[in-house]
Amino acid sequence: MGRYSGKTCRLIFMMFFLGSFFLAELVSGYLGNSIALMSDSFNMLSDLISVTVGMSALRLGRRERTGRFTYGLPRAEVVGALCNAVFLTALCFTIFVQAIMRLVEPEKIENAELVLIVGALGLGINLFGLVLFQDFCFCKNRSWLEKKPAATGGPQDRLFVHLCPCWILDCSFLLIIVSAFLFPGVVLHLMGDALGSLVVVVTAVIFFVLPLGPEDSCNWECYIDPSLTIAMVIIILSSVFPLIREAVSILLHMVPEGLHVDEISAALRKVPGVQGMHELHIWKLAAGRNVATLHVKCADAVAFEALNHQIREIFHNIGVHSTTIQPELTYQEKPLGRALSCTASCLSRGCEQQMCCSIFNEHDEKDHTGLGSCSSHNRPPRFSILYPDSKGVINSTFI
């Protein structure tokens, strides 16, 4: 289809509908005095931004590595997801405050018929999205989904294939919009949209069937609109907060969920030829891209060649496929004490505060976790420098 694939065209088509109905619901909400419809319009706007940011992040994530971005831009997806989640949280807070004010001072829906029509059309948009992307839905068995291999096609194919969280229905809702990490956020937005539209329809039906005249005072009907709006906000926020937590954990370089450093360190130390280990770091670069680095003490280069494959196999089995192993050779069969300290730190004593390595690796003697530290008691290594004096005698000094 020219520049864009069929899937991309469908996304653009969905963006057009989301933008159109955002304006329609916003105007109708103000005209009909329905806070539920106005809140649903903001939810539509959030979906539109989610789609736009998601597609932009995906394009940025496909950019080649450069001298400035040596990893590329895979975390553009994470930043986009965090922006979406924070934006939706701010909208929910605004809507929540308005709903509380409406509970304190209840008001009637003035044009129930208009609100009902627009709300029903908004719900239809969500159903239309399901039909539009129905070939990307998987149902029932989450364990089967987890065994499904990742997409191996082009970027547009990877855009639509991901594990879908089945937290409301037995069928995953809609596999669309963004790459691996942004996908759950957009699904939650769409679920919130469907719930919001349903709230609008229910409220409008009640006022349409049991209308209140201009002279009638507010009764229980007036509390339905703000009450259901608050319930919708709570549901949306309960889904958004895990998304924020996931994005923050990635940006803070936390160990990926499900991986335990103590167990991994113990397994690595059991590899034949490993005399010591420190500076073990594991983090998630982006969705599905875990990274690990570590320093390994071994006798010599021959021993390192033997243990290198086994260490990488351990990381491969736990889902870490980008591993950097730095060997530190002791040239001893059973090294002790300072021989097990880090020998790959920086060269100057002034770099002490910027180093992560513990120069005399107390962890090897105490907790055996293999983790480095940046504590103030670390000391940089002493390096011997040989130099000839004026008489040609070789002297040495330490720095």
C-alpha cells in the first residue's frame, strides 16, 4: 500500500476516529452537562496520544546506533509509555475532582438524548476497533501466549505481536498500536475507553427513561453520573500504576522481575574455573532486552575460554542475551586475599568516587553476592610504574 503497510493504515484510520470522537464527546459533554461523557472524551484523547507517541517511539526505536546513541533509541518506547501513563493519571485526577464536586453539588444531565447517542457511538468505536484488528487477537490460554515466539518479521509485524494481559476477560482485548512495552498501556487505555463509554450509556439511559423536569429537584439519578465516573477513574488508575512502576523500574536499572541476583551469583560461582566474581549487574534496556555485565576472576586465558561459554549459557537460560564478561587473570591456582580484588578499575585515585568496583572485594569474603559497591571505603588499586633514572637503573613506584 505504498509507503505504509495495511496495518499502519488501519492504525492511522483508528487515530482519525479517536480524534474525531474526542472532539464530539467533549462538546456533547459540555452541552449535555455530563461529567462522564467529558471524562470519556479525555480518555479518547489519551488513547489518541498513546497511539501517536507509540508509533513515534517505534520509529525512533528502529533507528541505527550512532556515536551519540550507542544503544540506539530502544528506550524511546519506555519514555513514551511513562508519558502516556502520567498524562492519563493527571486527567484522572482532574476528572476525580470534578466528580467529587458534582457529588457535593449534584446537577442534572440536560440533554440525555444527545449524551446517549454520542456515548453509544463512542462505545461503537471501541467495538469497531476490535473488528478492525480482530486478526491480532488471541484468546483464552495465557500460558499458550507465553510460549508464542516473538515476531520475526518487519517492524510492522512486531508492532502487533505481544503477550496480552488477560486481567478482565478470558480473551485478550486488542493487540494493536505499539511495540512490546507500550502495548499493555494502550490496551489499558482502550479498556478504560470501553468502560467509560459504557458508563456514559448507562447514565444517559437512566435519565432518558426517567427524565427530570426543569422544576424537579435532583434525586438519586443525579448521583449516578459522578459515582460511576469515580468508579471508572479507580479502575483506570489501578491499571495505570503498574505501567508507571514498570517504566520507572527500567529507567532506574532495576533487576528485571523474576531474576534473583543471589541465585544467579551462586550459579555463576559454581562454574568450574571461576575463582571469584564481582561487579555483577543485570538490568532491562527495553522490553525483552535484558543486559548483564560482570567481572570474573580466573587463572589464565585458557581457563577463561573454558568458562566463558558456560557463563553465557547460564545467562541465556534466564533470558539475558546481551552479556559482557570481563576476565581478570590471577595466574594462581588458589588465589587468596588481595589477589581476588578488582584489577580492572580506573587508574587514578581521584576516580575513587566514580568507581563501582570494590578494590579489595569484601563481598567475596562475606556475602558472596558478587555485587560491587560505591561506598566511601573503597580504595583504588596501586599500579607499579617502571622507569629508568639518570644512571640507567630501573626503579619502580606506585600510584
